[in-house]
Amino acid sequence: MDMMNIPAVMEEIGKKARAATAALATAPADAKTRALHAAADAVIARCDDIIAANAKDMAFGAEKGLSAAMMDRLMLDKARIEGIAAGLRAVADQTDPVGDVIAEWTVPSGLRIRRVRTPLGVIGVIYESRPNVTADAGALCLKAGNAVILRGGSESFHSSRALHACLVEGLQSVGLPEDAVQIVPTRDRAAVGEMLTMTDHIDVIVPRGGKGLVGRVQSEARVPVFAHLEGICHVYVDAAADLEKACAVVLNAKTRRTGICGSAECLLIDRAFYDAHGAPMVQDLLDAGVDVRGDATLQSIAGVTPATDADWGTEFLDMIIAARVVDGVEDAIAHIRTYGSNHTDAILTEDDATAALFFARLDSAILMRNASTQFADGGEFGMGAEIGIATGKMHARGPVGAEQLTSFKYLVEGDGTIRP
């Protein structure tokens, strides 16, 4: 392919992807399962090669001055590569969604109607930094009978290509078309612009990355988009929260991995809880090295720095959290509605009625009770992996797994039935 002619390159990739959908639509479930297990085997067998490719990306990222959190998202080691292989196997072993009967009924005319799951077609995935998305997205799209065009970030260029080669090996092993999973072979940002307008070849775009990337996709795309703009996740400590649980969950929600979209970015503490217990979870965060940016009340704790207006509603993706004291659950809900991103929000409480109110009044894609926001992940939801967390309200919300990467069609059967 002529790498200087990006429109021609992308046109060819799009044509190949569309052609592959014909074979995928009728591919046996067993073939897709075996392909993904073979890809997982290849990931393990090529572990050293993948680590070597990742080393090139890490050097590139360091040269670009990526933050520590972004470098952590980029880094692959043996344990993470084993996790990628495990994710491929988890997706492989899920029930195949294609052809699943969602509903069926018979109408008075005698027609028997079934609503069944069907692949979306060709999915374009545009992502930054995290090379594991290559495997997750490729696996989920294949499981759902879709062809996929992967466009990884410039930082993960070599790692993503190494993982893509494993997916291709899996496809080859069972005779499925290699073009079912393609990767854009250039860092040139013009390729992204082409993908956003390829309405003849791509059925949906899934962006996975920072605000700049997702904002660009949402503003420029002529292809439908599944997206979340930001993961501004809140944890609210209610008056009826258990102190020990609250401290453990808050610390985990912020510090387990700060660079993922499920990381807590804002802590809200009920004033009644604060009056009774203080804010020991804030001290825990400070002791862990978190920059806590608090309101006037919390600034009385040594080490807490003043929060600015810009800190509310910011996705830090770093060892930083905004924190304030609120006047009950209604005040917490109002804050989240103002500054949240409809991604994931959690309440820590032993009061069933308060939890029910929190769940009813907020419309985030994921709402949690007494659990860390770090569980906002398709793998943790039993989906094997996810292609992203969708915060819109059309088609898919929350973790987007294989089932969410299908549409449906109606199969209607009669017996010479005519309409009077």
C-alpha cells in the first residue's frame, strides 16, 4: 500500500473489512471461539516479542513526555500480557450472541415473529495509549460477528501491531478471513479523519481515549459513535456509611490505578458523617501520596490544598482528587448532576432508602453501592473484556461487550398468510 496516500489506504482497508463481514455473518460460533483461543496461545508464545515491541513504545512515550499515569497505561510486562491472553480466552468462552432470540411472539394474523441478534457490520475503533485495547476490541468485535478496523495511538504503535499479529494468527488457524481484524498501518492522524467519514465502509465508531480524541470524534464523525467523553467518577460517603468500608473503598477507588476511566476523581462526604467521624479517608489518601484538593471544611486537614472551580468536573487520571463536604444525599446528587459525566458514581451507605434514592435520581451509566468505582470494567462485569464504557443513551450504555456490539433483525414466518 502507498503510505503517502492515506485516503487510498483507508478505502482499501474499508473495502476489505466490508467484504469480510459476509463470511463473519455465517461463521460458526465454534470457529470464532477457536480463533480467539489460538490468538491467546499466540500472545503467550510471542510474549518476548510483544515486550520488545512495547519497549520501543515506552521509549517513544518517554520522549514525548507522557505522564506517569499514561506511561502506566502504555506499559506491558509478562503479567499484563498473561492478562491479555486470559481476556481473549474469557471472550472466547462466552455464549455467542449472534442469532440469539431476544423475543418471539405470534400475532392474530398467524404470523410468527422473532427478534434475533445480528452483527453491526464493520466497527472502527480509535484508541490511545493502552495496547491491550487492540486485543480486547478485536476479540469482542469478532465474537459478535463484526469486522473491525483498529487505529491505535501513536504511543502504542509497535505494541498494538504485535498484538494484532496474534489475532491474525488466530483467524488463519480456523480459516476465517484475515481482513476481519485489520489495523491501520500508520501513525498519521489523517487516517482518523478518513475513518470518521467512511460511511460506506464503517457502521459505527468507538473512540477510547482522552477528552481531545473523543471530542474530535463526536464533533467530526459522520459515522454513528459509541463514546464516553470523560470518566469523572464520584464517591459519596453518606451519613450512614460504615467507617471501615468507606475508608477501604475510597482509597481503592482513587489509588488502585489512577490512569483508568473508573478511577475516582471526586470525593463527597456527608456533613453528618464528617461531624461524627471526621474524614479519615482523606488522611488515608494523603498518606498514599494523593494530592487532595478540598473545600474550606476539608482544608482544616493538614496537607489538603484549596480546590479551585476548575477542579470540580476534572478527570485527573493521576494521584489527584477533589473533595468536599455536602449537606446530605440531595446535595451530593446535585453536585454529581452538575459536574459528573454520566460514567460511574458510587454511594457508600448502610441505609437502603438512601441508596435507592441515589440510584433513582442519578442517570449515570453505572451506579454502585459500597463498591469501588474501579470495578467499572467489562471484565469485572463478566463480559470477558470491553470495548469501552458508553455514556450515551442510544443502543449501548455502560461496558460495551460482545452482546452490545450486535443489533437485531426481525424474522417473520407465515403459511401463505396475506393481509386483508
